[in-house]
Amino acid sequence: MIVEYSSPNIAKPFTIGHLRSTIIGDVIANMLQVTGHDVKRDNHVGDWGTQFGKLIYAIQEWGSLEEIESSPRPVKVLVELYVQFHEAADKNPELENHAREKFKLLESGDEDTRALWNKCVDWSWKEFGYIYSKLGITFTENNGRGYGESFFEKNLQTVLEELSSKNLLKQSEGAQIVEFEDEKYPPLMIAKSDGASLYATRDLATDKFRLSTYGNDISIINEVGSEQTLYFRQLYEVERLLGWFQPTQRTHVGHGLYRFKDQKMSTRKGNTIWLEDVIAEAEARASKLGNDTSAASQIAIASLKWNDLKHSPQQDVIFDWDQILNMEGNSGPYMLYTVVRANSVLAKAGETQSQNGGAAPLSGEDRDLVRFISKFPEVVLQATNQYLPSTLTTYLFQLAQQYNVFYQSSPILKADENTKILRVMITAATAQVLKSGLKLLGIQTVEKM
RNA sequence: GCCCCCAUAGCUCAGUGGAUAGAGCACUUCCCUCCUAAGGAAGGGGUCGCACGUUCGAUUCGUGCUGGGGGCGCCA
């Protein structure tokens, strides 16, 4: 199986919005892997498309390579140029034509344009690399970077020819489109009137490549925001019409977006939240609670990931600093804290945990907890089959809550010998399940906090 | 205009064709000579958006409406 996730865009901010695809996709890949699938992790980086025409025009017109190069955050400068382009284009629509010409130059292999594009890719990967290492996210394909859209640039013509030979292509106002039976979906545009490629063209080339590289029976999961649901339905239908895939081989796992309470986030308007800034703020808050640097970073990432993964994916998430960096209650740090507590008990119990005989019979809260622990495999399977990490977070939170109640109300190390052995074993089992579950969620536990 | 998603406590969200619908945050009050208090206990707070329908029974399923979000050929 291929799980495609994260897929940030070159020369655009890696925002809080990309966090969703990045970590939900990672968790889905983890879950599929432990349930026995051979998983390829791919990152469909947006490194191609007409927006590069706009960007290249803006850099050449208003930018300075030295300034970008020497900036601690080059992408930020690129985004400012991109925003500037849109502001200028609102007043002077002629700029859109210049941008189209620049993209044509890029597609036709013009050396200077190409060199500039390469720089943009490098600048962006500096930032992506930083974020992925902070989040502990990896990809397996194309030397760990995933196959970006530009990788398939050479295959676009083949795709157009195959579509054409199967009579799926239609001319419309100079552009090439695919229409659907009974107007099931609106038409999907495959080539613009100036001949330039589109997202769909590149996606088709991508999936063609996957078929030939991984085999005709490969299944692909696209973890991409729900705003693209219609697009994926169109794409899957075209791929079915082409005879490439059975419907069961293609799955779109969508998710809602991060929103401000009263306004939208928009790259064009510049009111987005950069993930880099969120991570820095999370680390600052975790440090204030008296953690050393490495623990603070783990705790910060845990709070971010947990607060995303605990939501059902289809709903939008309201962006609120105190909410997403919550360190109390239903939060990442609560989960880590519970594991730390349990481990601390186990450390003090020492040899006791290896003894077997003489455990007291199960009753009351002990038994409820044991029962709940035993549900773990079933929950993992359910979460995997439904592509719902939140099923797992809900379960793990309930388990942590139950353990904390148990911890508070039942003496462990001070109980009589038989009860102590039993409760230490329950503690060990709880810690084991919490650690395994958190690992599936891509959350690292800490020794102390 | 058409299509998709959503609506549950003051806020943010879980959840189920069946019993007094749950959590976190916020608020009030307790609990560290004792396994890490980033924890635990107790309390107030809900006509589960509205209406109709299916059902012995609907917050859960269906239809309609209202409200919010997203999408609908030259962005991705």
C-alpha cells in the first residue's frame, strides 16, 4: 500500500493546516504497518504548477536573491513576494499573463528559470527538513523526500495520449476536459487552453508511475484535506475509466481544516499560522514548566499531535493557542505524565514485577482496568480499518484516566504482597499499552517530566 | 443554482437504535509526612439546531428546513 500524506507546497508556508495531513497520514501508515501491510510512505510535494509562474515573476521583478539567500527563513520572503504578486495582480490583471508565460518557460526547460525554481525547492526543503525532524516524520520513497509533482513532468504527454486514445478527452473552449456520464460530476480539466498541465494531469502521471513501479494491485491512500473530496472522486473515476484501478484500490482520507474562530486562514492574504512558530511556542511553554530541552521538545510535540489526533478528522478544528498547546486534562502531556507515573512505580517495584505466583484474585477496579486494557488490539484494528486515529486517542485517554483513578485510590507498592504483585502487573500492562498506542500515534514518551 | 461535510454543557469536543447523554477547559470546594498534584475527589451547568417520519423505543436512521464550513474547467 502507498500512503501519500503531508504534501506541502514549495515556496509556501508549512502551516498548522499541513499538520493534519502530515500526522494523520503518518498514523494511518503506522497502523497499517502493524496490522501487517507493506507500507510505502510517499510525500506528493507541490513543486510544480502555475503558481511558480507567479512566484518567479515576483522574484525577478521585486526580489533580491541575496536577500532571500541570507534570510534565516527564506520561504517567508518568498511568501511575501507571492502575496505581493496577488495584491498587484488585483490592480493589474495583466500580471497573470506574465505569470503564465513564466510557467511556460519553466515547463519548456529554460535554464535561468529552471535554476531559480531549483533554488526555491532547496530553500523550502530546509524548512521541511526542520519540521519533519521535529515531528519525527519520515518518508520511504525517493530517498526520503517522496516523489514531488515535478518528477512526473516527463510523463504528462503519455497520459494525454492514453486519455485521447481511449476517447475520454474532449475539447472545450480550447482546453481539454473529461466529462462524466449523466453529469455525475462536473467536468475535470486535464490541460489548459495554453497547453499547460494541471494538478489532475500530474496526479494521473503519478498514479501511472505507481502502477508500473509497484504493480497493478497496489492500493493508494491519499490523505488530503476534505476540500478536495470532489476532485478525488473525479480523479478516481477517470482512473477507473482508464482501466487502471478497481475502486477499492483508491481511497481518499480527508480531514477538516484549522480555522480561526471568526476568519479564514489564507496564504494569499498572509494570515496563516506557520507550524514552525507553533512548535517554538509549544517548546517555550513546555520549558516554562521546568523541563530540560529535550523533554520540553518531546512534550511540546506530544501536545500538538495529541490535540490534532483527538479530533475526528472530518470536522474543522478551531485554532486557539491555549487549546492546541494544552498541557492539562485531555492532552499529550497528560498521556506522557501517566506513562511516567506508571514507569516510576515499576522502577520502585524492582524485582516484584518478575514474580508470578500468588497474585490476588481480580476484583473491583483492578478487574475493570484489566478488562479495559485487553480491548487494545480490537481498538487498533477498528481505528485502522476506519482510518480513524481518533478512535485510538479516545481509547488511550480513557485508559489513562482509569489508570490515574486506580493510582489514586488503590495502593500499589504499599498493598499486601499478593495484591502488590497483581497491581504491579496491571501497572506494567497499562504502561505497555499506553506506550504502544502512543507509538502508533507517532508520540514519543519521556523518562521524566 | 447544484454537490459534499457539520450542528451535543458557557467554550472546545467525544459518544450510542435502548437505562439518570460523557470528557477536557473555565467556575466553586476539597486531597501531597504516603507510588511524580502536568494528578485525583465533589459540585453547578444539556428540550443532543428545528419539524415531520420509520421504530416497542431516535441524540443515533430517513426526509425537509434553518444555521455554519467547503467545493463546483483554465489554482492546488
